Amino acid sequence: MDEHLIEHKEATFFVRVQGHSMTGFGIHDGDLLVVDRALDLADRSVVIAVVDGGFTVKQLCRIPNGILLRSGNPGQSSPKSAVNSL
């Protein structure tokens, strides 16, 4: 299965989801995500980010004055955070 999911073995890791902030994207509490750090960040892609020292799963949105990390759960406030650079 690894050869189908992992393109960049040295840059790939797995993370278990805790929480409900991305259910609108089909990502649910307890899901296992395959994360490839070698991929380029694209506007509107789902990313793993470090915010206030902890990992978070959010949608990356490029905006004129920086980057917005948006929740994928309509019941949660958006934005999660805005940053000036990557």
C-alpha cells in the first residue's frame, strides 16, 4: 500500500486527527492522514500547520495580505488564523 500512497518516502509522515474542525472536507476525528512535506503548498489545499506550538489541520487560503488558515467545519469560526508568510 505504501507505494500507492507515498511518493516522497523521506518527507512523508502520518498523523492521527483529533477534533472536528475539518469535517466539511471529509476529515473526521480519528482519521489517519498521510502528510507529504515535499509537496508545494497550493492555494485552497488542506495542510498541516503549526499554530501556537501545536499541529492543526486547515485549508490554506492565500489572501492579499498573507495567508489564512480556514476551518472546514461550518460550526466553527473562520479564520483559524492569519499569517504574513510561510
